[in-house]
Amino acid sequence: LRGYMQAALTNINHLVECTGRNGDAPQQVNGHGDWHAEKAALLEELTRLRAENERLQDQAQKQGPQRRPVTPRAYPQAPKHTGSERDPEQARSALRTISLRALKDTIAEIYASKSHFDQQCAASRRPRETMERHLYTFLTQRHNQRSAVLDWAQAIIAGIKEHGPHDNDVAVFGKILRHEVDEEFLLVQRQLKQTVYELLRVYLQGRHPLKTEAEVDALLQKKVHAQVYEDEWVGIVKYMFNAEDAVSIIVRVREVIVEHSTRTVHHAVSLQDQSAISYVDFLKVLLDFQLAGHERFLAKFVAIFRQFDMDRNGVLDEAGLRGMLKVLDPRKTETECSELLNLMDPYGHQCITLSECVTFLSKELVALMADPL
């Protein structure tokens, strides 16, 4: 019984510490009640358990040495944030792998949580978290136990390594976690997807001028789950990219078509089908091209940023920012550095993320990209 009591005390202490560190958390946590009311309930339960534990210890001392209690197989569960929390042992065995669909769903939830959290930080004048740090904030709010948080984090990281090479969305999330690209690049990729979708709609409307909008939408939905033909994808590429980039992308698309044809059973197909590519593969070529270009654009800056990111956590303090600014532009005066510092860290939190640097130092980044050195 005392083993149970001690385990419960440890569990609830951990939850109280989590709620204490997130005192300004949302009023609603996953739709399961008021945050502060839940914290008060935890504190009340903790007080009761401590009193009961002290009573048992006094009783044990009066009764003399007792046989060592058997360790319970499962710790008593503290109050849950969700209705589907599993035993830590079950979590460890079940989360060794994660499917691509489950991983992408989780990534989407993390993005949504991060966006909401950033809004809260701005409203309450708190420093912005990196995506890496918010991953653990997100998991802590969803799971009661530290072991479950670590299991989920390990599963997500393993999933990124497994699926990142084959899925651009996963690859981008992984690079944001590792502070290799800025969080705002996600918006660029979303815009690219939307642009390709709308251009394909325009193309279909031109090809079928007599069809209604609903009929064109039906054709479009069928197209995005099937193939796009050469005249379609070439037209989209030439419209979206300059001549040099368009040539590189067209060459890459043709390579993907050849790679795909060698992996499938050979059978008689039309010339049109031989030059077609699935919409998913075509979109991945464009997204990968955009990501590679953005990484080249940031490469020098990321290398300089890491010289001053001593903790490797994607965050600079004032001294680190000033040092980086001097490397980016040795001609910057102390006054100019102070002005940028006040703009990027107006409340003196000493916590400036890589994403914020990319946003506020766009002029310096363009100049750095143009520098042959």
C-alpha cells in the first residue's frame, strides 16, 4: 500500500510541476475542463495523499519491522488530460514505430498547437518557443507521465528518420526541429501546394470550357488522385518558376517518371501515359526543389548562427545576437545592433530563436547569399 501511495505522490508531484511551469496555459486543455481548476484538484489530492502516507508511516513504526511490500505492477494513474491515456509499459511497446499517416496527423496537431501558443506568448509578452521545445510542451499537456512523453517524442523522431526521405511534409518538420530552416517556411510550402492546385483547376477549365464549376471540381479531384500529363505539368512548372529553375525541375520530373516506370510491370501504354506523373510525385518534386533552394539560401546564415548558439537549442541571448550581427555585417554600429535587438527582443527575455532571426534579418540574409565568400 505504501508503494502505491509513494508512486501516486510522485505522479501528482510531476503533474503539479508541469502545471506550475505552464501557469499561463490555455483555459481549456483538450476540452477537458479548466486548467486552474484541474491544478487546484491536483494540489488537494496531493495534500490528502501526503497525510495518508504520513499516517501509514507512523502506523508502520508502531507495529515494528514489516515484510517488504510487493511492488505493484502498474502505478495508480493521476488525473488525466485526455480520456485515452495508456499504461507506460503499453506506451513503450506500442510506440516503437509510427505510421506515416499517424505521424503526419500528429505533426499537424503540433503545428496548430504551436500557432496558438505563439499567439498566447505575444499577447502575454512571453518569449516564443522553438518548435523543438514546443514538441515537449505539446506532449506534456497531452500525457500525464514523463515516460509517455519521452516515448512519444522518441516515436516521432524515429518516424521522421524513417519517413522524412520519402515525404516532404515530414522532412520539413524534421528540419524545423533541428533548427535547419525557419518555421515560416512551412507557409511557403503550403502556398506552393495551393498554387499548383489552382493552376491545375485553371488548366482543366480551359480544356473543358462548357463544363460547370461542379463538373470541373470533380475532374480536379479525380486528377489529384491520379496522373497529370506532360502538357499539364510542364505548363505549371513554366508558369511558377523562372527559365533556369524550370529546366532543372522538368529534368527531375522526367527522372522520376523513368524511375517509376522501371519499378512497375511493363505493359502497353500510350505515349501520353509514358510522359505522365502522379500528382503526388509531381508535387513532391516541386516541394523538394523549394526546400533545397531555401536550405541553400540559409546555409551560410545557419552556420554563423550555430557559432553563437552555444547550447545548440536554436536560441540566442543578447551577447550571441550582437556577435552574430557583427559577423553578418562588420560595419554595423552598436546603435544599429541595439535597435535590432530592441525590435527582436523588446521585453528583454534573452531568448531569440532562429526563426525570429530569419524574419527580422531578411536584408542581411539576402546580402549574405550574394556574398561569394
